[in-house]
Amino acid sequence: MTVRIGLLGFGTIGSSVYALIEKEHDAILEATGVDLRVGKILEIDLSKAGVAAPAELFTSDFESIMADPQIGIVVELIGGIDWAFRYVEESLRRGKNVVTANKQLLANKGAALFQLAKDEGRQIRFEASVGGAIPVIKVMRESMIAADLHTVYGIVNGTTNYILTAMYRGEGDYLDTLARAQQLGYAEADPTADVAGHDAAAKMAILASIAYHSRVTMADVAREGIEKITAGDVQYAKDLGYVIKLIGAARLIDGRVNVRVHPTLVPAAHPLASINGSYNAVYLRGHAIDEIMLTGPGAGGIPTASAVVSDIVSIASTKTAGFLQNCSCYKVLDFLPDDEVVSTFFIRVRVEDRAGVLARIASAFGEHDVSIESMLQKNRGTTPSWCSSPTPREREASSRLSTRSPACRW
Amino acid sequence: MTVRIGLLGFGTIGSSVYALIEKEHDAILEATGVDLRVGKILEIDLSKAGVAAPAELFTSDFESIMADPQIGIVVELIGGIDWAFRYVEESLRRGKNVVTANKQLLANKGAALFQLAKDEGRQIRFEASVGGAIPVIKVMRESMIAADLHTVYGIVNGTTNYILTAMYRGEGDYLDTLARAQQLGYAEADPTADVAGHDAAAKMAILASIAYHSRVTMADVAREGIEKITAGDVQYAKDLGYVIKLIGAARLIDGRVNVRVHPTLVPAAHPLASINGSYNAVYLRGHAIDEIMLTGPGAGGIPTASAVVSDIVSIASTKTAGFLQNCSCYKVLDFLPDDEVVSTFFIRVRVEDRAGVLARIASAFGEHDVSIESMLQKNRGTTPSWCSSPTPREREASSRLSTRSPACRW
């Protein structure tokens, strides 16, 4: 069976998809019977492409891809929301299936696109939108179909993990390590989407929607970035036996959904503590499976292209649209607001060197029904003292770093 | 779409499959459109079943399942090779698709069954045969279709991992911990299949066949069990900074396949070192993906049933037989014999307390072109001294425990 794709975008990922299809064409044909071909490539700016492709494949005319009856699958890799939405919408209307790596598109416009795909009897696959080469979407939608998932959490942003890993290794403060990440191409010139947690929030919205069969958008995700974390924070956490990671967590608690992204103190012995650099890791917990974890490279042209190609072959191999393929949000669950979620918090308090000051802090916590799990005082005097304050109602395995807790703001 | 299954066997896994289908029926229907029903159950001995099912579902007549045109999928959970082979063969011939958890069947009779499935245009799915709830088969066959895998390794037997974990924790010697594993149901009354590595070898044969598209059977796997490991071995390894694990490894080296299962010294900081109890973990390494790891419960009725149910829904969702579904062994690769594989070995030598004896050991190793990576001498005198000897040609990340190395047998 010949499967011809229209490739939208020929930047890092697009050109990697092209190269990978060229390299693995014969192996894919032998293993699956799919004769995979790139029919057309929509791209004007070829300066970002890492590989060459025949000039006759390129077009600047999206309509020529739509009008080509041989092209059955459109692969959207241009990014952004507006144009990507128009292209994907038009592709579905014109009878094409769609593969995309665009997490922002799905986290913001997913509802409309999945409904359209269902109405048109077409598929949208989006493995590459979360976790790079890690097949978390297929695993959740197909392998976990009977698992009754209740918790999804992990490290889903490589840029922040690279920065936090470098800070943990003592390679500098936040701005130093961010600058190095930018030099090495791990962070964008404007790093906001990554460091403020928007990218991770979009990914967690996608994972939560799949896990709980109820629509979760970016706006539903409580979000806190890593911009305020100092080398001192990282060192204090280390002294307490923790590693600071940007953790995304989506939970189903008493039928309500809570999704959040924030820096978290992970115990040094926890496997997530050793997920370093641009690697990602996702834990899936469900009633039937206890806990499954997947780790792997969270980004990179070829790893992401590997996920895109597997989506293309999966579309070619599956029967019906609307059947495992698209977001099956058949429920409308309520959200559990983030301020109703009880957590362990990590609090740093800088105090004057006066007798009795720690006792006053402790009693203030007590008055507000906050119990202290562990406390570390360093450099008696003007330097910070720290305390970790879990509530009696719920103790989570990992602590939440924050200075926002009302009980601790005084 | 109504999908009716014939369930062969109603032991731990079979009854868990029944229970999980009952529990998740509505969720699966909503999410995928598959109305999943158990049509008939072939079982006479109901003493092993953990749950009840309506009496009218049970039959002792396999032919009644074959003759039922409403049953499209046969789920083989009786185990063993002879009867399972007959039932699976007959099911395929009679136009049924097959789901099985039977690793011994596939590792020994896979070639004939996959060929038959291909000829008949039917699918065999077998996610539950390796790694319990971990979706390693689907991930390898579908998500890694363009990954160009060259290494698959990990912990694929829960019984031995339970025993080795208990020994590492100082809970006793091999026979003590085996006895406790038997009491708790983690090991069979005759534990040979697990502790001698047969179970792990069957699983590695399956994984290698999928990874390299070339048939690997049980007989092709070099195998060494954990029966000779003493509490002393475990302690010495610990002192050297290692954890002893039963590791399965399938490698593609210069176009030749090497598959083996043996106790291995894993560095304590390696993630595999912290896979404890009956958990399993599989690493997949490929040119396009760097490294993906999956961990999760390697056994248990409900986790295994979760994999079986996902296979059933996957069959109902996919188009063509022979297309991603069956073993695509379109190559016939040579094997790299295990004695041609250069490894790091872990060697324990008990010596007399005489001056110069260590020098003689070291020079003997040198004469045989064996270099010593690290050496630990304990209790000078009659107690053992140890050395780890990697060769200059190849250093592997993990060492191989063995006293079989010719260079060290003197």
C-alpha cells in the first residue's frame, strides 16, 4: 500500500521526518507493507532545513497539497496556532488524515479539531506533541484502554530539565545556565514558553484529556515556572535530600480533575530525580496496572521524527476514525481548583538573628494548622532558614516548592 | 461494534481478564466503540478462578467455540505448549484472531503460528507474554517502526528479581529467599523455569525477533540462571558498588544477533539497579531514538489482563492482518555466538595466604590479555579476593557475573 504524505514545514523536525522516511523506507515496507512516500513539502524558507530534498517536492501552495488525491495524510510541523489550525482544519475537511507535533494547537484548539475529525471520519495523531520519542500517547490511548488511570505525572519539558540539571550540578545560577542552554540550542531566544511552564502545561492538558476522557485546556492547568529558582534554592534542596524538578501532574481525585505544573522537590532516591538533561519521563498510574513509567529523549529532530513516522504508519494500519485515534472526551468532569489541593510545601524564611525567632515561626505555622515535616537551619544569623510544611490532611511523596502558601507568607 | 471473545482458561489471568472486561466494558465502549463481550469460556477446573462468571458461559468443548460465528477472537490463557499450539492453530484456521500471553508457545512455535496467521489473514497479538502490564510489544512494533533498534535489554523475570532484591536487602541466602518467594506466590513449586532463566530466555527470544526482524528461538539464547548466586556474591558486589540482577540482553552487532540471559553486576546508580521486587524494566536503544525505557509490574493477574484486553481492542481497531500485527521476520540474520562476545566479567578467587599470590594472579590475567578494572581484597588470608576483568576490546556498561571465563579458571 502506497501512503503519500504532504509535509507542512521543513525546519528541524520536518527535514528530520523527510530524512527518516528516506532512511527507513525499505524497512517499513518490509515490516508493515506500507510504501511510505513524501508527496509534497510546503516550505518557502529552506534555511532551517538540516537535509536536502528534491526541489520538485517543494511548494508554496497549500492548495496543491489539498488538491492532490494521492496525498492521504498531512503532517503539520509548522508550529504556532493560527496557520496550523487553518491548515489542519482544511486538511480534515478535504478528507486527509492529520499527524501533528503541535502541542499548543491541540491544547488550545483540540476540541474543535477532534470534533471535526470525528465528523469527517478522519484521524488526528499527535504522538510527537508530548515527550519527543517517548510513545506516551499511543501507550495511554491503546495499551491503557482498560487501566483506569487516575494519575499521570512526570517531567515533560526538556529545556527546564536541562537548566535544573545544570543548576543541580553547580554549573551556575538560573540566568547563567539559561544562557548556556540558549547557546546550545536547548532553549529559545525568548525562553518564556519553556521556563514559565507554558509548554509543560500544554502537554499536561493533552495527557490529562486522554487519561480522564474529559477536555482539559491550557487555561485549566495551574502553572508556575522555574524563573524564581536560585542556585541557593537548589543547594538547600540538595542538603535536604531533594532534587528540584519541574513536575507536571494530572490527577483524578474523587471524580474531579486537577492538573498542574510547578517546581517540585523530588527525593533524591526517586527515579525522577535521575532524569537529567533534556530527557523526559512520564508515570502512568491506574487501578489495573499499578504504575508504568516511560522515559526517553524529550526532544530533538530525529527522535521527534521517529514519533511522527510511527503515527503515519499507525494511521495507515488502523480501521476506523474516531476509534482509539482521536481524543475520546466523552465525559465532562469538574475541575478540582488548585487551591483546594492540599500539598507539602517547601518554604524558605530569612529571619533576623534574634532569640526565639524560630519558636515564633513554628507557633505561627501551628496556629494555621500547618505541620512541619523537616527543618534545616543554615548559617545562624542573617542567612535563610528553611522548613518543609506538609499538612495533616494529605502528604504527597514530593514536596512543592513555593513561597505562595498563605500560611507562610508572613 | 460488538466483539465477542472465546476465553481459553479461567485461572488467575483468565478470570482477571473476565473481571476486567466486566469492569471496564462501558469505558471501553465509550472510548473506542468496541462493545466487548466474553462469549464462551473453556475451563473445567474452576478451583483456580478468583472471580465468578455465569455458568452458561463455561464449556468443556473447544469445538463449540470454533463453531460460534459470533466469536471473532480467541484468547489463549491455558499455558504450556502442546494444547495451546493445537488450539491456537485451529483458531487461526477457523478464521479467528488470537490473543495469547504464552511466551513459551511463541518462543518455541512462533514461526509456524505467525506464518499460519499470515496465510489466513489473521492476527496474533501477545503483549502479555513479556513484561506483564508493560506495553513493550506494541511500543516495539508500532512506535519504534522507524527507530532502527540495535539493543534491547532489561529485567524481564519478576521471580528472580524478587529473589535477588531480597538477597540484596540481606533477607537471606538464595534458598531462603526462594522459599519465601514460593510461600508468597512469586515462585512456582518447581521454580526451574524462572530461576534457571528459561522464562527470561523465552521473553528475550520474542523481543529479539521483533527488534531485528529475524527469528530467534529459545535455543538461540545463551542462558545462565541465578541458582549459584550466594549471599556472599551479593554482598561482595554491593561492596564494589553493584547490584546483581538477572539481565536479558539482545544485541545487533555488525549485522549479527546475540541474545543472552545471565546474572549481571549493574552499577548501583544505574536505573535498573532500583527496579525491585516483581517489577520489570526494558530498555530499547535505536539509532533514531537514543534510548527509551519502560518499567512496570511484570506479572500479576490484573496487570497482565490489562495487556490482554488492550490486545483485543487493538485487533478490533486495526485493518489488515500481517500488517504490524504479526512477527515480521523478513530477514534471516546470523547469530553471534556468545563465546565471541567480549564482556567484562566478575571473578571471585579464593587464595592461600602467601606472599606474592596476588601478583601471580595479576600476571596470569595479563598473560591471557585480560585487564583488571577493579579489585577488592577482603579479609586477607583464607577468604576470597575479587577482581573484575574487562577486556581491552570492549567494555560494557554492566559486568557479567561468571566463574566460567577460561582466563580465570586456573
